[in-house]
Amino acid sequence: MADRDFLLWPFLEPSHRAWAEEVEAWAGAHAERLSAGDTDTAVRNLTRAMGEAGLLRVAVPEDGRLDVRALCIARETLARHSGLADFAFAMAGLGTGSVTLFGDPALKRDTLPAARAGAALAAFALSEPEAGSDVAALATTATRDGNAHWRIDGSKTWISNGGIAGTYVVFARTGEAPGARGLTAFLVPADTPGLSIVERIEVSAPHPLATLRFDGMRVPDTHRLGQPGDGFKVAMATLDVFRATVGAAALGFARHALDLTVARASNRSLFGGPLFDQQMTQAAIAESAVDVETSALLVYRAAWLKDSGTPRVSREASMAKLHATESAQRVADRCVQIHGGHGVVRDHPAEKLYREVRALRVYEGASEVQRIIIARAERDRAKGAA
């Protein structure tokens, strides 16, 4: 059983501790079972089951208040049990987060209840073939088509839930200003004429991913999120909420890997005694434990700051994501090493964790981009203190 002492930290409230027990009970009973088989079907089943259990009320809140600490607790807990369960929960939140934060009342009424119930899947379509971390380089365009519609042309790729989502939040260039200041966000139903799935993308840890194409796709102006030109603000505000939760997922994977490492070291004999008795093994376990604890502190610090009303937590969320994902990769690697040959056998728990963790260092801003964000924030802090 993974360490749960962090629930007593002052970052968290009694409601968060109760929520952690609720998610743990559901995940222990259902997450692994529902994650088996075809990936698309598993994500649909997991989303539906979490909706029916009421867990998606945190990812898609009825009152519009996204509790980042609760989101982090859910992702950490689910990731310990099943990477696909974490994915399904995360996409319910990320795919609807822009609507929760910027949608008008009618759009919220039409979109969010089904997502909250787990009856509809959602996606966040920002990345493009030539523009991933550099949002200012987006090439997809949206031009006025009469007074009440927009015409969108272009493509998106690496879109999670692509091909199975019912709605996509799409970011396109509308040209109010150069670069990132000339983008607008739209909510697009999956059956909109002109939207097509060009390719389903297979990755090392199976998740639904796709490349989308927009050919003269007409979207009503009522599906716009925020004002024209506010797309970058919409994207960054959404990521500001969910970036720390990526660190929480990495933390969940790392806790699982540490548990596996300690169990293997304790039960495996080497040179006439437990593998644990080797000093190098103890050093690996100690380093992993420190990686887990420091990640937890950064993740829940960032979440607490956001929930406390701090307007922007880009620096803290980037620190949490960077450290937690990089640390989780080290913890998973040590886990594989301690398991020896078993650790590289396809679908062994240690091998699966190694593959699951790797993608977290790339999506929602690669580690290199997080370093840039942090460094710029430090420069700005230094200027402000001068």
C-alpha cells in the first residue's frame, strides 16, 4: 500500500482526505478490471463508470470551481492503479476545462452534464504538426463566415481522445494580433461537417490519440470560448489548472514503482541473503523515496496556491510537472533495474510503468519547455526585486 501520510499535510483539508478515500475505494475495485482489452473501449468504459460513480464531479464541477488539489489526489490515486484510468479522468477535465472556465451558460448547459455523467468524451485540440509547445506558431485558421459563423481550416495532432471524443476544444488563428495574441478557442462537436480523423496514432503506452483535419468546417459563433483573440489566455488558464495534475499522475506512477521496488528487494535472494541487504539496493530505494516525497511537496504546493486564489501559478505548476515527471522516470528506471530481466518483459508491471511514465515528460509542455518557463519566471522575479 502506497504511503498516504501526505494526506495529513496542511496543504489539504478534511474534504480532500474524504475524497482520497472515495477515489481509492473505487480504483481498488474497478480501475484495473475496466482497463483491460481494447483501448478505445476501455477509455469509454472507465469514463462511464467514473461518471456513474460520481467521480467526474471534480473533473467537471457543476459550480464551475475546479479544485486542483482534488484533481491531483484523483490523478495520483488512479495512476497508482491504472494509467488508463488516470488518462480517462484527466481528459474528462482537460477536455471540458476551457468550457468550464470560459463557456457561456448555454454552452455549459449543452456540454457539461453529459461529460460529468461519463456519457460523453471530450478532447483538447491545441498541438499541430509544426506547433506543439510553441503555441504562437499555430497555423490552423478561423475566418468569419457571415455574422454568425466561423470557417476553420487546418490540422491538429497528438490529440488525446482523438477519434472517440464527442467534442473538441479547438484553437485557431483569427488574426487579431501577431503570434499568440491572435488566437481564438472554439467548442466543436465531433460530427461537425468538415472535421475528419486523418490518422490514429499508436504510442508505447496505449492511449487514444489522433490527427484531426478541418476542411472548411463551419462553427457557430455561439461556440466561441472567450472573446476573439483570447485563445492563448483560454489555453494557458486551462493548462494552469491541469499542468500540476500531470505531476500528480507521475507521482502516482512513482509511488507504485517504489512499492514494487521495495517488494522485489525484500523478497528476492542474492548471494545468500535478501537483495535489500545490498547497499546499492538501499541507495536506489532511498533515492526513489526522496524523489517521491519532493515531487509530492511540489505538486500539492502548486495545487494549494491555485486553490488559494493565486492568479497565475505557471512557475509553480511547471516546477511540479518538471520535477515529478523527471523523478518518476528515475524511480521507474530503478524499479526495472531491481527486477532484472523480469523488468524488461513486455507487460510486466515494472515495464508497463516505465512506458507509462515516459510520455508525461512530453505532453502538456515538454520538460525543456518547463525549464524555459521557470527560468523566465526567475528572471522576472529578479527584475521585480531590483
